[in-house]
Amino acid sequence: MPNYTLCCCSTADVTEDFLKERDIRYVFFNYELDGEQCKDDFGLTHSPTDLFARMEAGAQTKTSQVSVGDYMAFWRPMLASGQDVLHVTLSSGISGTYNSACTARDEIASEFPDRRVVVVDSLAASSGYGLLMDKLSELRRAGMDLDGLAAWAEAHRREVQHWFFSSDLTFFIRGGRISKTAGFFGNMLKICPVMDVEPDGSLAVREKVRTKRRAERRVLELMRELAQGGDGYGGKVFISNSACLGDAQDVARMIEGEFPQMDGPVQHFDIGATIGCHTGPGTVATFFWGKERA
């Protein structure tokens, strides 16, 4: 095994066991729930059910990225043990955490002049970020060195396709991503915006589809169009959801029926607190390897 540590942030929206099984270290994002300071710790502090129920009841939420000091404290034991570090961050199009990680890398360099910290911007979010980390862990286990893995991540990160839809626009309105007027009529007409992560790592509304079932079918159409290998796609598919597992399972059944050569069944995860504080309940996100986002 190469002599470096692979790390990410808890916003990869997989599970703690998933990361531990792949020998990926992780640092927690932070959020507030009605003034309570919390860690985005894979639902340990507040389960997704609890978090989304409280949000629906009117709880106020706010998120904050990993600080420069937190990054340094996180990496210091690894560097002190003689390990170099490759840290892959949540997309810079969604959070300022990449800049914080770069600052921390520069500040900690003088403490460990014989060690290296390499920071890569994933340009990915939620379980799409997790899908990228899964692949990087495979390549690391196969013997790829730090520089090779960092270069591979930067060359292939835009191949992770992210497609979201939401049947509840309340929190997109509250966060300013959708106007109050558009949100009012959208909810009344059962509009489900279909969103993606753009090449720069930002989230964008791409289409407005009427009814959740049509949005589910549209995600399947997009996967047929964009997946590597088309109908012969042989990679993994991750789906995350915010308190709407049944909707996620509906999408998964369609995908498994259309792509029989994919690598195992669809893997389901919860949308974590950081992303969930912005989406609220009712969001389904599908991730797969596809054409490069452009």
C-alpha cells in the first residue's frame, strides 16, 4: 500500500463504515440546528429523520465549513506519523472549504518540512463526492502513488454525473435558489426541478418537470444519454435521499432494470446534514460515471 493517507470531508454523504472499510479518513463539517452547534457526523448527533422533521416543524439551520485550524488539527497526527496526505474536498462551487484546506496546507508546511499535503477540489457533492472517493480508494489499493492519484482525480472528477430532483421546494425557496413566486406556483403545479452539478462544481436547475414520476423518468433518460457505455454501463450507481427513501428506491428499480451490466445494485445513502440543511426533505440525487461535464 502506498505510504500516504487519503482523506475527505463528511459531506461525501456515504456512511462512516463505508469510509473506514476503504481506509479513507474524514473530517466533519458543522451545522447549527436552532442554535445548537452540531457536527455533520453521519447522523450520529441528529438522525436524518430527526433533522428533517425538525426542519419541517420550523427549526432554523445554518452550515459552516471546516476551518483552517480544524484541517490542521485533523492532518497533524498523520503527518507526525510519517504519512503524506491527499485530501479531496467538497466542491468549491458549493463551499469555500477548498480555499480553507489550501490555506491550512500552506500553514502546516513549516511544521512538517519533510511531509506533503496535496489538496484536490472534487467539484462534486453529496454521494457523487462519495462515488469519486470510492474510485480513488480502489486506485490507491491498486498501488497508485500520491501524485498519480491526485492527477487522476483532477482529470476525471467531472465524469461524475450528479442529477437531483425535489418534490418539496420549501427549502430551496428559503435558501434563495428558487424565488418565492416561482416556488409558490411550482408547489401548486407539482413542479419538480431537475438539477445537476455544473463543470465548475456549482448546483444549477436544468429543467422544470411537472410531477415527481416524470422527474424520476427524466433521470433515467439522462442516465441513458450520459452514462459511460450507454445502456452497457458497467460502473456503480449511488443514490442519496432526504427522508424520501421510497422515491429513491423507485429510481433505483428503474436503473437496475435498464442497466443490467452495472457494478452491483444501486447503493443507497442519506443526504447528510450539510447538504440536507439546504435541500430539506424530498430530494433524490442520482450519481454515476458518465460523459465529462461541459
